[in-house]
Amino acid sequence: MSKPDELLVDVAALVESGQSNQMSLTVVTGGTVITGRLAPEAAWRQRVSDVLTDSDRLRAFSAVFRDPPKNDGAPTHLHFHVARILQGTVGIPETGGMYRVAIEDVGAWTVGDFSYSDH
């Protein structure tokens, strides 16, 4: 287990404190590049819960995400929305997805999100 990047923890804490969803970030974790906007955990959980509630097959799982986050110290995870996994020149999914990444698993990061093109 690696020690989380303190600067990245500070970025996550600012997102949490400001309840903003406008901070764009790109991270590398486990060899995967994820790019998108950060969201406060509570907003991220609510959005995931809403998506699950709208699904006949997955509705039962929505309650798990409605529980409030445990705020017992510095953030341990980044919560991406409108995010994509970059694979070559393709971003998956095209419309953006919801990803939760452990800060301690981030090997590299940069402010901003990467564009991609199929041309």
C-alpha cells in the first residue's frame, strides 16, 4: 500500500469542501487513464443512486449509495463524473461515466481532462 499524494488529497478536500463539480482531473491508476470532472462524494453518491433507482434490475442497490459519506478525516477517494477511460483514441463511455478511484492507487495525475478523437 502506497502513501497517498498529499497534494492530490488537498485537491480532493477542496472539492469536498466547496461542493463543486467543475474541477477537471486526469489520473493514471493500475495502468488505466481516467479523465473527467471531480464531484463531491455526496453528489456522486446521489447521482449513482438516481441512476440505479431508474433501473428495474438494479433498483435494490440504490439505497447503498444514499447513505451519507463518512467524513472522518481526509478524503481517501476521488469521485469522477462525466468521466472517461481513455483507450487509445477512444474515450469509454462516450457520454461519460461515474468512477470512484482510491487516492492511494493513483500513480500519476494532472489538472485538466484529456480530449480524444477518432480522426
